[in-house]
Amino acid sequence: MASELPFNQLTDDSTGTGGVPEPRRTVDCAPQLPCLLLALTCTLLALAAGCTAPSGAAKAPATPPRTYTNPVYSGSMPDPSVIRFQGFYYAFGTTGNGRTPDGRIFTTLRSRDMVEWETLGGALVPPSPNGRVQYWAPEVTFSQGTFYLYYAMGGIETEKFELRVATSPRPEGPYVDTGHKLVDCESNRFTIDPFPLRDDDGQWYFFYARNFTNSAPGEHPGTAIVVDRLIDMTRLAGDCHVVLRARYDWTLYQANRRMDVYDATFDWHTIEGPCVVKHDGRYYCFYSGANYQTDRYGVDYVVADHPLGPYTDQGDHARVLHSVAGKVRGPGHHSIVPSPDGRAQYLVYHAWDPAMKVRWMCIDKLIWTPDGPRGEGPTWLPQPAP
């Protein structure tokens, strides 16, 4: 309500007393003109105030702040890779040996705000006619007018996956395989979860997960992460460097795991799903650890001064995202993208539905603390929208 404006009101003070009224004195009216003008001005101001905001006028209801509640996509969307291009976010998810309704591979979504998503179909034209082939962990990037989709292909033979790349002139695809696989420097039979990174000088690096069957003090056997340089967008230099091996118990995938392909039994650990960002001049390689079906699965990180390492500060627990009993199970394998206004960064990750039938797509803010990066989640209640 508008505040009241003080004003003076001129009144006729003559009152009937029953006596003879005094004669009215004749006065020069010119000296009273300023008073009259002042009174008229104040009266008009008071009337204007009253018309603008009459006493008791109802206020217009305030627009409630926009919120979101996880999941932002309740269909199957494992291993979400998200890029932003020309005002849209594009998300790509693993389909295994399934196909989208258009016969393609990798579920593709689009959004302007990371909250409301529309389905676009599939991203990748099947590179093999064999319907048993598995396709995992799509990762999309852009370079010199072309979109590149990196992915893992395999599953026909035990513990055998290879890394491949497809291209498209549009972010949503369709992508067509280039016919090249990206070969690990040691020709490892199990290579998954690609992640390309362009450094400030234009050099591209390629992070991925592969199997290690050896062990050493502070190094468990299992899946872990390496990095190589890209000669171009389809070829590796063959000079791979270990980013990290599993050191802590929380990353255990399965104890006493018999793996006939290696003719050995292991307490097998898993570190996978690299996602690398540069922050304050340092390179943070985020990763997911443990068995993806368990409540131990979560997100941690290591940090280095150069993309090739060495990387340090591996956590003895999942410090960025972790399960919440009875609420969120298995959050991980994420992307990191800017908010629509560019003022914040968000984790886009998967987590299990209550029945553990599909992995939903969820989002939560990434914050940088004196102790390192942390997720403001995982959340399951309404949150301020990005």
C-alpha cells in the first residue's frame, strides 16, 4: 500500500453561537493566493495517492519461484552425456542392445532449461546388423563444424568392448560410425566410457576406462581410468597415462570374482565414467566407483596440474555424490554443464528408480568448496530450478 501523504486542510472556523456575528473584515486577497495554491496542490496529491493504492487494495500474487524435482527424466537414461549448443541442451543415454523407436541407438533428449525434456529419438545409426551387440556410454562433443559421438561397442565376447566414434553435422544426429576404432596403447580387450577434453591450447585429450588385472601396494585389480592424446578426432597417439587405480575399499565391485577370460579370481574394483573439467587452472577428473547396482556406487574425483597427470587426492569415499538410504540409489556416471544463465554448474547423472528397473536422469548443482568439489545432492525434494 502507498504511504499516506501529510497535508493541511482549510476549514471554516465560524461556528453558530447564537450571538450577533462579527462583521467580516475586508482583506487584500493577494497574500492568500500562495496558501490557496498550496492547499490545492496537497489536496490533489492526496487524491492521487488514494486513487493509486486505495486502502485495503489486494496485492498482485507473487510469482512462485520455479522448481524441479528429480528425476527430470523418468525414462531409462543410463550414463547421460549432455552438451549445450545454441541455447539447447542435448542429452544422450545408453541403450545397451536395445533400439529407440526409430531403429537407432542411444536415447536422445533436448531441453532449454535442463528441467523439461523432449525425446528426439535415437542418435546413432546401428554400425552392426548383429542385434546382440551392446552399445554403452555415449559421449558427444563438437569440433570445427562437426559433432563427434564416442561410444563403447561389444559384449559378444566376455569382457570385450572397443571404443569407436561416429559423426554428424547436427547435435541430435543421426550419427554415422567413421569405421575407426580408438585403440588402447596396450591393446586392452576391455575399453569403455570415453571422454574427450579440449585444453586451452587446442590440444585434445581422451580419457577412458580399461581393465587392469595386476595388483600392487595401493592398487587393486579392476577397471580404472587412463588418458591419451588425440592426434585428430578419430585417432589416439598411443601414449596413454594412468589417471588412477582403485585404492580404497568403497570401490569394490565384487569380491572373489571369477573371470575365466583372465583365468583368475579377483577382488575386483571398478572406477569408471570419467568426466573432466578445468577449474582455477587445475584439471579435475570426476569418476564413478563401485558396483553400479549397489548403494556404494557414487562419484569422487582426482586432480592434476596437467591433463596427462599425475593425479592425486583420491577419496576414501564418494565425496561428490553418494546414495541416500531409502531415497536415492546408485547416483553416478554424470556430465557437468553450465546452467542456462551461465552462473552455476550442474551435475547430470543417473540413479535407480525404486524398483531398480531403469536408471533415471537427475540433476543437482555442483559447488566448489575449500575442500574440493561437492554435489548439492543427490536430491529427491523440490529444488530451485537452474
